[in-house]
Amino acid sequence: MGNRAKFALGLSAFLLVACSTALPSLPEMPTLPSLSVPGLSNSPVPGDPACGGAWALDDGGGVAVTPAEEGLRWRSLDGQTGRFVLEKDIWSAYQGWTDTAETRQIQFTCSEGLTLFEGEAATKVPVTTQDIIFTGSKGTKLAGRLILPEGNDPVPVVLQVHGSERSSALLTDPYQHLLPLQGIGVFIYDKRGTGSSKGDYTQDFTLLAMDAVAAADEARRMAGPRMSRFGLHGTSQGGWVAPLAAVSLKPDFVIVSYGMLESPLAENRAESVLNVAEAGYGPSAQMAAGMLADAAATVMLSDFKRGYVELEALKKIYKDEPWYPLVQGEFTGDILRYPDYVLRVGGPLRSSGTSWRHEGEPVLRQLGAPVLWILAGADREAPPAYTRARLKALQYEGRPVTVAEFPGVDHGMREFTAMPDRSRRYSGYAPGYFDLVADFAAGREIAPGEYGDAKITPER
């Protein structure tokens, strides 16, 4: 789901670990991928938050800077991105997610901020910020922040519901700068078990949705008369959580970016099959990959207690096939990798309570507010085929759903170049994506052809 980015689907449901005392000499277990927004790190972020912010350019564009990776990441409204890294007291700039030095004219220091970007002068965007500790579900204390464009004019306010990443949203979430840069207010918060918030990290969507409801109550109260409209934006795994919270909140709008309508369990299956299909293997190999994913899911759903006989039988049949190592998904590959005695002990220790069977479509049918669902057409972590088809069906039924699909971009709306080894070299974000989110939040007309290569299908 995400910070391999993922949808977070986040389906980093657990970390499988070796148990050193009961079972000596077991192989080290890997960390399963955590789906979240690309460019954010699950490790501590050394970039100074005080260096972040948003800058308007003289040509009408803008740039947002947030801590990420080993320094700072900048994102421009047109989709460009890069890193600032402090090296010998000088902030060096690098292109995209690479170690290639930036050749364009970009001037940045932490003390003065961004002063020049591709020849355009940059001016810091003034905002008003309020930090708060509020009470989430089950009395858990959560850390939040409301950021509004400076002034007294009413503005739309977006509750940002991030994906499965374990990093602090208050540090790394770029929308806290990207949205105010476009005249939109935003409330962000560290989900339980991350950053400055208390509680244990979880992927229980119902519990996370209850936290989002509490955050929404605070956002509305704090914004007061400054708020003209209120809505939620869920990215990756947040695409399951935000609509669930919206059922009781009755917002003015809901936006989902690179999320899925099918369950996390189905997502694992779809990704497992896609791994094999993209490598050029045909229907029989894809069918077998699906069977392996189903067997792994049985083990997962049993909390690693059952399903091993069927799993081992399939592994024996297919383990020598050339496509077998490609069957990965969110958890299939790791379950295939280890013997049952490791999985029985290591698996349950790191369970995050993931809502594996949660289906998004029944929830979406309960919403009366306009919904914008943004798909990444070449998404490897949240394959969009099923979601695309179901959204189309909902539109035919007259549901207030607008669908936007950016072709050829991966999870997180990242553009990429396909490499000979099937890896992807990421370069930036889909042009028009950041504008699309802000325009829908503001209630502006979403006109096809105005957002880069996005294919827009308005509600009927």
C-alpha cells in the first residue's frame, strides 16, 4: 500500500521476525513492505522541519519543501521533485530520487529558504499554524496541526488521512505545504503509534477511521468561521480509512488518491499475479500465482495457525518454475519463503491488526458527498483494474463519483522510466495531480484536459 510507498495499502501488516530462544538458528525474517506515500521514510527523518515550507514563484508556480530521506524533499506544483542534502554546511540539490546532482538553477538554504527556482524568484507563503494534542479512539492522545493560509478569508479545509507509513505526518506529509500553497487549509496528524502520537501502530481500519473522525472534529472546531468547505483526502491505505470516517462525518467532499475498492487481501492477490504477468508469463503461470497468493492468505487469516498443508503442496508443485521467485505481492513472497515453524512463531508476534477483508465499495455506497477517486494507471502496489471497473459501475448508477486516471504512473502518482531489469527509475509526480486535488477541494469545476495526461470521467 505505500512507502515502498504504497497505498500504503499499506499492507505492511506485520514484520516477520526470528525467534532466537525457542527456535535456534532460524533465518532472519524480513520486514514486509509498508504502503504509503513515495518519498517518505519509515526511519527517523534527520531533515530539520524548520527548513520546510511553501514558496510561490513569480511565474505562478510553487514549491513545497518537507523533511524526507536523509535531508529535505522539494515538490513543485507541476510535478517536479528533488532532494536537498546538507553537505559540509552547503545544501546540495539532487534530481528526483537519484544521486545525480541538480543542474538547474535552484537556490536554497535553511535560514533563507528557497530564493530562486529555475530562474524564478521565490517568496515564502505565509500561513497560520496551530498545534494540538487531541483525544482519539479509546482515549489515545494524538498530535495534530491545522495550517491555514494567512488572512481572514474563508477557505476549504482538508483532513489529510495518510497511508500505512510509520513516519510522522507532522514532519513529512507534503500536503501541509502543497495545499496552503494553493489557498487550501489542511489538518494533519500523526496516526497512533507514529511520531508524537501515543498508542500502538495499527492497520485496523475501523480504529483508524474513528481517530480520523476525532481529528475532523478538532479541525472543524479550530478552523471555525475560516472554514468554507470541509473534506477528507485519503492516500494509499487512507483510501480505505477516509471514506469509512466520512460515513459519520458527512463532509462536503472526499478525495482518494491511489487507493483501492477491493480488500487488502484481494490487493495482495492482484499484486502477486501482476508480478508474474508483467514479466511476460502467460495465463497458466498467472493462475498458479493466484493460487499461491490464496494459500498464503489462508495462513495469514488464521494468524499463522492453519493452511500449511495446502501451502506446502503448492510450493512443491511450483517452486522450480522460473516465475516462482516473482510471486511477491504484499505478503505472499515472504510466506512462501519460510517454513511453517518459522511462520507459526514469528508471524503473530508482529501482527498489526490489518482489516484484511475490508471492502471499500459498500462504504462508498453510503456516501452522499461528491467523491474524486484518482488512479495511478501503472500502479504496481495497488493494481487499479478492479477499482476502475467498480467505480465505472458506481457512476452508471448515478453515484456522485468523479474518476481521474493518470496513465503510466506508479503508486504515489510517480512518473518513471522502465529499466531493462523491470525496475522503475522514478523522476517526478504526474503533472496536474496536485492541482486536481486542490481544485476538487475548493469546489472548482474539474474540466477534462486541464490536468496533464489525466483521463477525467465526471459523475453522470
